Amino acid sequence: MATVQELAARVRDSRIVLGAAPVAPYEAAEEAIRRRREAGLFADMRFTMHQPERSCHPERLVRGARSVVSALLPVWRPAPPRPDGPVGRMPVYARTDPYDRLRTGLGRLRDALRAEGARAAVFVDANHHVDREGARLTGLAFSARNTMAIAPGLGSFVAIGTLVTDAELADEAPAPVREGCGSCTRCLDACPTDALIEPGVLDARRCLSYWTQSRHEAPADVADALEDRVYGCDICQEVCPYNAGPARRGVDLEPEGEAWVSLVDWLELPDDELLRRYGRLYVPDRDPRYLRRNALIALGNGPEEHRQLARPFVDAGDPILAPAARRALR
């Protein structure tokens, strides 16, 4: 049977970093999810929080599971200069589709294990598994005060995926990464809506990233705080000292993907074309109006000379788009 070192060699060309540990339930995470769900901190999000009895139990994901393999893919790249015209800002992880690269890389490992007679399954950006806990269990990362997984040397700008198998790839769990936030509160202090209500606890009802993916109209102060963001938010990661080193080392890297998107495209492209271009993003109900709504919010936060682009959406009276369009024109 392949060792974890041999598996790591198969994906090294993809810049994927692996760790492995004996399978074990994530009991502390499961309890935290239940408490925070009861407190309403997840708003209407489902994802891995909806069924912690499944997502916090990798031992139930594959029959006879023995090992969890966690995979980290660094995604930080410098952003190109802001283009002229009405544009919106994208978060680092959504500029490309790192999860597709993780699925491909872990898929190769799954196939290699199956070829040797093992059972194996891959979970990437899936509701079945809390990937951050897998990274913690395998000694790759710790859970930070901004709720992100931080991998020393890589920071938090990483995409995480998981493979669960009945192959025995680790005799014992590696030593956990020391929780390294110390007395630092930069992420809590920088959040413009105070969504980080205490270290390691996020109230989604105040989180900018949540509202860019919500079916509901954003509160006025949230819409203001979004500034030019049309999807997600990187503020709590941008101020994190653990991301300073990777940024310095990667300063000579070429920009990759879409750091800036055209608000004109988001407002005027046909629905099917907009969804095709941004299939990598979570969009509620696959309804492109939610992307257009975000573009209208960014338009209203931008230069006045561009705001007349919102006029047609007021006149059309769409219940999702009209409020954001009226705000833009105000």
C-alpha cells in the first residue's frame, strides 16, 4: 500500500501539501456547531453546519475508514492594478477555481489507492466534511481567531480538501499545530461590521461574505461596508500577520484569475453566460440576479458617474434588484 509520502509526491507538481492521521470524530467541532446553530449564528446557512452528525464524523464517510488525508493548496497571488471603469473586487479564493485543482489532485490519489484495493473517497468544498478540522487533525493547521485555518508558512489563503480511506496511512496523529494567535486581535478589530463577536466565533448575520451569498437584502450598514466587493471578503485575512510572509515571498508571482470583474458585464450579460462564467461561485438557487444585486451594491458605493447603470433595474421593478438599484441611484 502506498505511503503518505508517496501520495504526496504524486501531487507535489500541483503545489498541494498533504497530511495524514488516523480517522477520528471531531467532537469539539460538532459541539461548537450545535451551540452556535442554536444561537442563530449561522443565519440560514446550511453547508457543513446543517448535519454535524455527518460532517464531523469522517469515520462514517467510508466503510471501514482508517485514515484522513488533508490537502492544502496555497491560493495567494498578487492582484493586478485596479482597472478603469466600474469594477468589483473578488476575494483571493474566488479568482480562480482552486477546488477544481484539489479535486483533480486528490482524485489521482483516490484512484491510486483504489488500484491497490483500498476504499477511498474525496471531499472538496462538500457538505459532508468539515475540512478545517481535517487540517487540524492531520497537523497542518490551527483554527484562528478569524475562524480560518492557518497553516504556518502558508498562512490562511489556502483551499482545503480531504480524502478518507480504509488504508492505514498513519500510525498515530501528528502533533497538533500550536494555536499561534497569542494576544493578536487584528482580525476582530478590522472587521467593519463586528462579525467576529469573540475570538474564533463568527456571527454570519454580520459577515460581509455571508451577505454576498444570501437570498436576503443586506442591511444598510453592511451594504456600505461592502465597498467595491461583489463576492466574499478578505479583510480578516489581509490583516493577519500569518499572511505577511507568504505575500512577501510571492510578490514576484504573476497575478492569476479575476481579481477585478466588470460591473457592466455582471449587469448586462445574458443569464446563462453570467452563470457559465462564474460557475465556480456559490450562487443561491443558481439565480444570476444575486450576482447582479451584488454588482448594483458595488456600483452604489463607487463613483457617481457610473451609477446611472442602475436605472434600468429600478424601472424593471424586480424584487431582488430594484432595492439595490434604488440605493445605487441615491
